[in-house]
Amino acid sequence: MPVLWREGDCIAIHKPAGWLVHRTGLDAGETRFVVQAMRDQLGAPVHPVHRLDKGTSGVLLMALSPDAARRLSGCFERREVLKRYVALVRGWPAEELRVDHALRPDDAPPEAPAQDAQTDFRLLARCSLDVPVDRYQQTRVALVEALPHTGRRHQIRRHLKHLAHPIIGDATHGKGAHNRWWAERLGLHRLWLHAASLRLPHPHRDGDWLDIASPLSSTVLNADWQRVLAEHWHWTQADARVRLLAGLAWP
């Protein structure tokens, strides 16, 4: 696993798409788990402090001791961690919008109350192809930046579905015809959601902030995303695309 940052008993890695963070009761047939791979790579136990979906790539923060796990988990629980994602979605969303749409946990009974959930979205770039897919005469997709303020399960995926702009490759919340079309063109079937960066209070230096990124400009870490960003797709809003390729630096 590529290490993005390591200091003391804390470490951040780039999680490839298609890997589960750890074993769960629903992992029948799965053979790739980040926790086991990192334990073998480092020769020591590791503790995940947050979770990324199996299909999501990008920054994953982990601890190398129970004490560090408690400290880092506390940052997430107090909502001190600023998370930035990039997604390839169907259609053209608005330039900027906030979704404030409560979500009930996927595995909760129907009578369970929904939990508050907010995500900010910003349009980065758009692409239109004169190719009919499903009932549409054109194929329209967009790159969007997502900044979740809460950490509900599948929050970004479900909020984009709520907007009728599901993520390409999302088998649960997306559209099969579009997912298959893009999988054929890109030569890869995956969920096109990327955890681009984290910003949090530095775990070892009071008063400092720690910024960790897995930039899409890295052909080593994110070669699959380079297929999406290829010039022949004719992306518009070049200024946003430059910012995207620069690694989504924090303002």
C-alpha cells in the first residue's frame, strides 16, 4: 500500500479501489483487506479510524496504537476533520449547492429515525458526448467536488442519488446502462468516487493542521482517474480542471 504520510504512531495510505478496509459479515468471497495488508507490510498491528467504501479510492488514515486510534477517532467524532472527495456523476449538477437531507442507516429497520446529513457540492468540470445512452440522445457527465459535513454511511453516494446525479459505477444507487457504457469506454468497472484529501488537527503538534492528499494528478497513485481526465473527453471549465489536477489544495 502506498504510504502518503507517516509520523509517530499515525499513518495515512492511498487505498486502491476494490479493497475492503477490514473484514465484515458481508465479505463472503473477498480476499483483499487493507488492515491485513498493512499489518503484513509494517509487521505491526494497525487500527483504522474511519472507513472508505470498497469501491472508493484515496486517503485512508490509520493508527499504529490504541492510543493513537482514540485520538484520531475523536477528531472524526468531533467533526474536526475536513474531507474532500471527487466524483464522476451522471448529468450536469448546479455550480454549487448544499444538500441537507437526512439519511436512515441502510441496515436500520423502517421505523428507525433518519439522521441529519449535509454535503456541499461544487462543479469542477463537464463533458458532453453525442452518443445516445439509455433514453438520452447525449451522454452528459460531470466531475464534482464533495465536502461532507457529517459522516453517514454512503452519504455522498446517497446525496448524489437524491439530486438525480448518481455516481458512475455505483451499482446500488446509479443507472446500469450508464455504468456499463463508461466501464466499456474506460476499460474498468469501478465506483468513480475518490477521497482526495483530509485536513485535521495535527496529532503531534498542537495548533498545527495536517493536510494529506492523494492527488488525481499522480499517475502512480491514480492512473485509472487519468483515463477519466484524458483530453479526448473534451472537458469544459479548464480552470477547475487545472485546480483538480493540482491536487485540490486547501484554500
